[in-house]
Amino acid sequence: MQLTWLGTGTINTYDNFHTNSVLLDENTNKRLLLDCGGDIRFSLREQGLTYNDIDSVYISHLHGDHCGGLEWLGFCRFFDPSCVKPTLYISKSLRNDLWNNVLSGGMRSLQGMINTLDTYFDVIPIEKNGSFIFGNADLQLVQSIHIMDGFALQPCFGLIVTTAEGKKIYFTFDSQFCPEQITDFYDMADVIYHDCEITEYKSRVHANYQDLITLPDETRKKMRLTHFQDGERPDAEADGFWGFVEKGNVFGL
């Protein structure tokens, strides 16, 4: 299994594209897109890929830098007779809102047709505490604490990917700094891909570098930092982290 980082930036990045990545199952040559931000067509092209190279997609939550490219992906595959519908893995709690609040306005109506999410994607909703299989890896959904929707937690789901060899890779996607809630996941992971603001201002919707630096040494050394703003970055290696992820980085799992 091979992981390629298409981008590493926040929603307002100019330099690094949105924080999306793609898993390649080298046994089947199938690709799973991990989130599908609004600039996905550009970040795929930079890696020599396009819509017809994506077999399936996982969506962690409904912010534009994580799902804003689904209209492009769905339409391109729908109107290309050489393509089949891509598989869409998504938490059951997000499925209806993805269509009703994000995609329906642009994708519901075609000439002579009234469409649904299933028109464009082979949707596999994941139950609470559920997982799915890609290649020989198990991908377990892990709820992140990202933002509050009034008095309720807005659903956002990270992943723990367990390889056939038993290695565990934890993707936080978008998460506040909340070590008390996710220490168990930090501990079980061999590698952690963690969202990380690098600004002095703390938005309180992502972990900030100045907070992450307070974590224990054994946790920091497993962390590859992503989802950061453009501009100068701190010296993560000197501070005990594995380092920052660069767009285009390729890692074997």
C-alpha cells in the first residue's frame, strides 16, 4: 500500500493545495482518495492523475477543503462512458447532509433527470464504530472533535488504517487539540498524520503547533504534521516531531 499526499494546506492555501491524499493498493492498482477538496483536479494533475484514476473516495466531513471537489469528480465520471461510478465511503451520519446541504443544488437536476447521490456514486454508509476494507487494509472511523454546531458536535471522522502486517496509521483529518479524548489513538498508532495550525492565532478548530509541542516525546516523534497554513514553518524535527508533510510526498504503509 502506498500513500501519496496531493496537498497539505488549509482551506485558504495558495501554495500547498488542500490536505487530501490518495492510497494506492499496489496489488490491484486501485486508488482510494482520502477527502476530495475543491482544488482536487489541480492537485491530482500535479501528480500525473485525473478523475479516471480514482476508484473510490472517503469523506471525513463536509467542509469545502474536504468534500468540495465531489461535484467535479461525480460529473466527470458520470459523463465519461469509459468510467464506472466511484465508490463513496462515508459515515452514515453524514450521508444525507452531504447530498441535501452540499451537492444537491448543483447535481440534482440534469436534462430530463432528477438525481440522487446514488446516481453518481456507489455509496457505502459506515455505521457508528464501523470500518471498511480497502485492499488488504482495514480502515476504522474515529470521531474527531472539530467544531460545534450550536449545542451539538458536528460529525467529523478520522481514520485508523491497519495494514495486513498490523501497522496502524492514524489520520486525524480535522481535530481540535484534545489529548484527553484521543490519547488511546495516539498510543496505538505507529504513525500519526495530524492537522496542525502554525499561526500564533489559535482558531480552536484545529490543533495548533504550540499545543502539539506539549505532547509527550513518544507521541511527537510519531507525528507527521499536515493541514498547515502557507508561510514559514517552525523546525518540527528540532522540536521532536517526525516532521511536516510536503505535497507530493509518497510513503509506503
